Amino acid sequence: MQNYDKTPVDSMPPTAPDFRGNDGSLVSVLKTLLFFTLLMITLPIGLYFTSKSFLFEASLGYSSNDSYFYAAIVAVFAVHVVLALFVYVAWNEGSRQWREGKQD
């Protein structure tokens, strides 16, 4: 017949995985995402209104209709810069974590 091991259930090691080591990287990723989200919202809107009022209308003397157009171009450029920075930071963060994981 078969011999079954009669170890009590209380002495069995826990089988739940331990994710405590990943908390630091998860918090770092969420902070980076939150930072770039806020930057994506505030920078283009802020640049739109400040460039329209101070740069194009006050300094350069453009009409109101022309300043709307050029301020929109500045805001779109700011969106592209923020997206490029986010991709750069995310790429470097991912490769850094991959290198650290590979050394283990």
C-alpha cells in the first residue's frame, strides 16, 4: 500500500507569494505616472494661456485670432515634449529594473 506523510497542516510553510520586494518599484512607477499625468494637464494649458497673453499679444502684438493659433501650436508642442520625456523615463526605468533583476 501507499505510505502517506502525516504532517500536520499547521506546520506547512505558507504558499502565498511574497510581493514585499516589489512595493518600492511599484510606488516608484506610480509616482512617475502621477508626475507626468499632472505635467500633461498643467503644462500645455499653462503654456497656452501664458504664451497667448504675454508672448503673442503683449510682446509681439499679434491679434487675438492669430494669438489663439500660435498659442495652440505651443501647447501641442508641449504635449509632445511631455510624452517624449515620459517614454524616455519609462524606458530607462524599465531597463534599470531589468538589469537589477538579472544580477540576482
